[in-house]
Amino acid sequence: MKEYLRQLTEGGANAMARDGLVREYLQARVLESLQDAGAFMRWAFVGGTALRFLYSIPRFSEDLDFSLLREGQDPAFKPTLEAVKQALVREGYPIEVTVNERRPVFSSWLRFSGLPYEIGLSPHPSQVLSIKLELDTRPPAGAGVDTSIVRRHVTLNLCHYDQASLLAGKLHAVLCRQWTKGRDLYDLAWYLADRHWPAPNLGLLNAALAQTGWSGSVMTADNWRAELGRRLETLDWERARADVRPFLERARDIDLVSYDTLKQLLASRQA
């Protein structure tokens, strides 16, 4: 395992890329363990890391995000994470798992202490590589769900939101997040640049907006672009670029994270 990870880091152009490659491999192993534990009978994979695994978006991602398939369903969060831990411990991974179930969005940190040092990624023996996992246990209604078999380090059979619902989730993040997250905006540009990507699931988007206290208009096929455009005018674009830059596979992609680019892409979706 450690020799494979050392070889994997050789493909990274810089320290951030090497860290991203190792993190992604560990994410794949966590997803594999979740699959073996039966998590995808209850959870749907969502968010930026889902885009990476399902559609090969060219940016790295830190967290693993999931949504409960049905509100009120037993999430089995602690036992599932315990099963993941035991599976990785059996393979010799130095892992510590903490679980927090005090909010509607359950969270867990998977910490691989000393692993970056062991594989030559860090000169510090105490260096920790962490992966955050979150599960929304009160998901807004209306999501569409698909399953896909993908090969990324391992073979995975993933339950996930469908394309229209993934876009709706990203629109909700851009509209409602209290700080400017460049990774959201890069993902949004990536979505909008694909003319074959379906329109957002407006039922899910409106349910999510209502859940988080949205005071604006109900989103329709006619107004969602204008509402999004007004939101883009208020964002801190320098902060956005600083946020996303370390995660990009191609440095030139930073040009996608600009108001003018997003405005042009939104206009192209109306054509």
C-alpha cells in the first residue's frame, strides 16, 4: 500500500498535487469501504468529490459529502464509520475516526496520522492527512437518484444524485453560502460549459432554498439564471480564485473563475 502511494505521488507536479493524489486514493478506499458496509443503500453521494469520481472534473476535492436517501431513514452513521475504520485498519492504515451526530448534518473526520511522512510526502513524522465526511440527515425533498459503476483506483458502484440534482445542489451553495468559495464557482463554470448537462432540478433547488430561509423569488425555468447572475455580482472574486487555485489540475483553469466568464456561460444557457 505505502509503496503504491509513493509511486502515486510521483505523478504530482507540486506538493499540492501530490497531496491531492494521495487524498483521492484514500477517498476511493473510503468509498469502497462504505460500499462494502452497505452505505449506498441509505446514502447518496453528492458534492464536488462526486463530480470528481463520477465525471472526472479536473480539480481535486477534500471532503466526501452524502445525503440520506429518505428523511427519517436510519442513517447508521456510527456503525458505518466504524466498519470503514476496521476495514482500513486491517490493511495497515494508521487511522483515527471521530464522529459528530449533534446536528442535522452528521460529520466525521478520518485522520491518517504519520502517513504523509511514511510515504515521503512530508518531512514531519507527526503530519496528519485528514478527510472530512458529512451526511445530510434532513435532505430537501425532490432529488433524483442514479447509480453508476466507476473505476478510480478501485471499482465502485455508487448511488448518487442525478445530473439535474447535482446542479441544483451547486446552485444552492452559490446562492446561500455566506462566504465566497471558489470551488463552488469553478464547479458552476464546469457545469454551465457543458451544453448537454440538463437544467437544474428546480423542485430540489426550491426545497433547499426554503429549508435555509431563502427570501428571494421562487426559482423557475425563466428566472434562475437572472437570480444567479445577481448573486454573482456580489461575490469576492479574488478570494474565490485564491480558494480554488491549489485544487486545480490545470493552472490555466483559474481563468474560468471570473464574473465575466460566469456571466457569459449563463447567457449561453439561455440560447
